[in-house]
Amino acid sequence: MSKISKQQQPIHGAVQSLILLGFGLYIHYLVFSGHINFYIAPRMQLYVVMAGIGLDVMALYHGMRTFRKYAASKRSSRDSRDPGNHKPAASPLLRSVLINLFFLFPILLGFLTPDRALGSSLAAKKGINLGDAANFRQAMESSPLVGSGNPIVGIPSDQKLAEMFPKDEYSGEYANLGIQLFKKPVINVQDTGYVEVLSALQMYMDNFTNKPIEINGFVYREEGMKPNQFVIARFNIQCCAADAMPLGILVESDKAASYATNSWVHVSGKLGKSNYSDAEVLSINADGMNGIPAPKNVYVQPQSDFSFVNRM
């Protein structure tokens, strides 16, 4: 196998250093522009920043090492009396260029293409979660307080609440969260706990009929929806954009058509149920709606615990 000639080794090493530096600079660009939120969950961003710094160090070390080799080679050439040492050897220059381009391409792609958040096109491909909670609701139908879909007036006793929010070894946290949400005059869905709150509402949707709610998200539509319908949605990511999964609540309003797909909206209204795609899903009968700018962190993340409940 042919090797890179000594004359070309410094060039090859310098290009490798630039590639390492390019990856590092791209990470720093994402961090300082805030666009890293489009790709990486906040809890994982520290590791990405550390990787960027590591790439900077590697680029600096490799560049200095290449320079020292280049300087040593020049001294050796000057001191050598063998003219053969000055003869360039056959080199696989084309192969070296192609290999370097292979690594340069993603860097150029990252800098030249616009950064944008995931939207409706990906949600359509992955399928949005509107909460088919049939299994939980079937268990709740045995409760005398639920299953009819009639609004519940006042705050029941703790015993009645326990009956309204049945739980097992897997759903205990959601039942407790459902009780806390039930006691609130208005459910204001925040980014923290977004996934858990929607899950609790979907699991115990009969208990929340006519419950006021306020929520932010982007407008998602899919084929088959009525003109007065859309889904107010967010992407749930655990690590990065590659594992993003859309979730949301069906919204019904006479003003629904006024808001473009992928635009961000604030919706207020009352919770209810609707039939969609042969399933009974949680819905919002909106009585207020307005456009809002996209938040800094467009995605939401599942919480490792339910400590946010204490801050609600």
C-alpha cells in the first residue's frame, strides 16, 4: 500500500487539524446561537459542549504535532547530503483528498444549511400521540364518579379522589398528578412536566371534562381533520432530535383555520373528548387563541421524577 510522501504529510496533518477544528467550531456556533436546542435536549447539552472543547484541544495538539514534524523534516532536508531524500515519492494524493472531503462535507452542510426546529412534516411521518387511554379508562368505568363524562362540581374528598384516579404499581405517580391537576381551577401546562401532564390528562380524561386549560404549542394538521380542528403539539425528546416523538391535544375552534400549520399558538379553553380516527381522544374546546413566538426551547423532555408537581 502506498503511503503519503513526507512532503505531503504536513499538508495532510494540517487538513486533519482543520477538520477537527471545524467540528469544534460548529458545536460552539450551535451553542452560542442557541440553535443547539433544535438538536440536543438541554440535559445532554453539557456533554456536547465538552465534546466541542475536546475537539478544539485535539485540533491544537494535532496542529502543533504536525508543525513540529514539518520543521524537523525541513531541518533534515537541509542537513542531508543524500540528494535522493529530496525526491518526492509517489503519493496517494487523490485518496487523501477524497477522505478529507468525506469529513469536510458534514461540516459544510452544518454551516450552510439553515437550522430549524422539527415540525409537522416529521410529526406526520412519526404519527402523533393523542392519547388513546382506553385501558385506563376501562378500569375507571367501575368508579361511580367517572365514566359518564358529566362535569364534576367542587373538590371531592380524598377518598372520592382516590376512587376517581385509580392506580396500580405503574401509574401511581400519574394518579397523584391527576389529583393535583384536578384541584386546580385552571390547568396551565408548562414546559416542565408537559409530557407527564398530558399523559395524566389522557389517562383520566373523563375526570377533566369542562376543566379550563391553557397550553402552548405548534399547529399540526393531518389529512382527515375538519377545518375547525388542529392539534396543538410539541416534540418530546429524551436525548436528541433523532428520538423526538410528537404529542399533543386536539383543538376545536371556529378560528382554527386562521392559524397556519407549524405556527406557534397559545390556546385556552375547556377540556373534553372527541372522536378522531375511530378513537376517543382528549380535546380542547377553545374559547381563546392567539399566535405567539416560538419558545427558546421548542421541545419538551420527560422528567426523571415528578418533583415538578410540588412547584405547580
